[in-house]
Amino acid sequence: MASFKVWMAQIRANFLVLAVFLVLLGIALSYKYPGTIKPDALRMILVMIGVVLSHVSVNLFNEYSDYRTRIDFNTNRTPFSGGSGMMVSGKSNPKSVLAVAIVSLIIAFAIGVYLSLNTSYIILLFAFTGAISIVLYTPLLSKLLLGEFFAGLALGTLVVLGTYVALTGGPSQRVTGMFPAEVLWLSIPPGILTALLLFINEFPDAEADKAGGRNHLVIKLGKKASGWLYAFGMLMVFGIILILPFTGLSSFWIYLGLLPIPLALKASTTAIKHGNDLPRLIPALGSNVITVLAVDLLLAVAVFIELI
């Protein structure tokens, strides 16, 4: 039981629901816009397993990297950021963590290959992008101010698009016209939200990350400017949702995704005013997590309601 709890902490099990909600949005869109093949349960299950394992792999690679670079020894750990600290406390073996991270990634990639052979090669492109983002996050992307972007792309936008293709695409389908306009537009807010999830969680770790060789946006811009950038990102998310029904691409049901705005405002104002004050920032980190998960889920619910 102790070992199980350690592994659940290391894979950040409570945050894996993000992957589930992203896949649910892709599933909802696949029913609204059926393609050359009909969605079936097997492919839904495979997509869900593949995306969740990808998320597990991301978390474990980050755990291992932060331990090896000694970031974990200096970070300000919170319930929402800073890793689990299990290796630092001696409760887990770094080699085991790395091994499970690699195995999770291989299985997820294998699922992507299988789905690409049975639907569309574009899934292989998405899977490759995700794998590269996972493996190169610490050694390269986090040092080139690209970590947040690729996190949002790989564990946000591409999950929604990839799920949609896996459930509707066929080997003979052309990439041109593969994605209806609403599918493309509704994949953008989840991508921004995932990027913002990583972004605000970097606030407490900025000093430790810098000492460990990272160079992400919070380090580059400083916490005040980063707070404003975070708020702008939230504005983009809700702006897209607000505008889409007026373009005729979505129904007004997607306004369900606007319900978390008060939490987003709380997180944004706190990030701007108290980015350097960890005790006051922690509630904002919690508000941010709820905002990200709620918007992703509510967008999926909105699309499902349209199908009734």
C-alpha cells in the first residue's frame, strides 16, 4: 500500500483527469462530425489509455529530471507544483521512475502507431510530436522558452485533434478538410489552458528551476510580467469561447465553458499582484487547476448536449 501511494504521488494521479477530459472533448466532436468511419468503443479505449499513459510519462520524466538536476532539492513544493518529492525523501528509486516513464511512453507511442495504421498517418505525426515534447522538455524545450508552448500543444490541442481523427478518420482520407472548423477552434482553448497550467505552476519554482539550468518564461519575463501574460492567456481562452457562437461555428451551449471565469479572474489577479508571495499564490494555483479542468469538461458536455 505504501508503494502504491508513492507511485500515485509520482504520476500525479489526481491530475490525470486532464487527459480524460481532453479525450472526452475529442469523442464528443467525433459524434457531432462523423467522418469516414464511425467511432467505436475499442478505439475510444485505446485513445484514452494512450493519452493517459502519455501524461504519466510526462510526469515521471519531469520527476526524474528534477531529481537529477537537483531542482527537487530546492523547490518550494505545493499541492499543485514542485513534484512529489518521493525520490528526494528516499521513498522511490530514480532508476525505477525512469524505467516506468520510458515504458509508459513506448506503450503510448505504440498505440499511436496502431491507430495511425488503422485510421490516418496524421496520428503518427501527433504521437511523434508528443513523444519529442516529453523527451526533450527538460534538456531542450525548457531552456529555449518553448516548454509551455509544446506542453499546451502536445497535452492539449493535439489530444483533441488526435482523438477526433482516431475516431473518424480513415486511411484514404485526405488531410485537407479532415478537421471541421469547429473542431479546430475548440481544440485551441484546451491547448492554451494546458500551457497556462504549466506556466503558473512555474511561479513557485522559478528560482530553483533557474539554478537547475532551465530558462522558461517566468524566469525570462519575471513574475510581474508573467502574471499579465497568464491573464492574457485566460482572456484568449474565454474570448474564443465567447466569439464562436456568433461566427456560426458553435452553438451557444459552449457558453457553459464560461462558468469558471470567476476562478480564472481570481487566479489572474493573484498572479499579477502576488506572484512573489507563495502563501497567497497557492490558492490561485488551485483556482487555475479547477479552471483548466472545468473548461475542458464543460466544452465536452456542451457538445454532447447538442447531440441530444
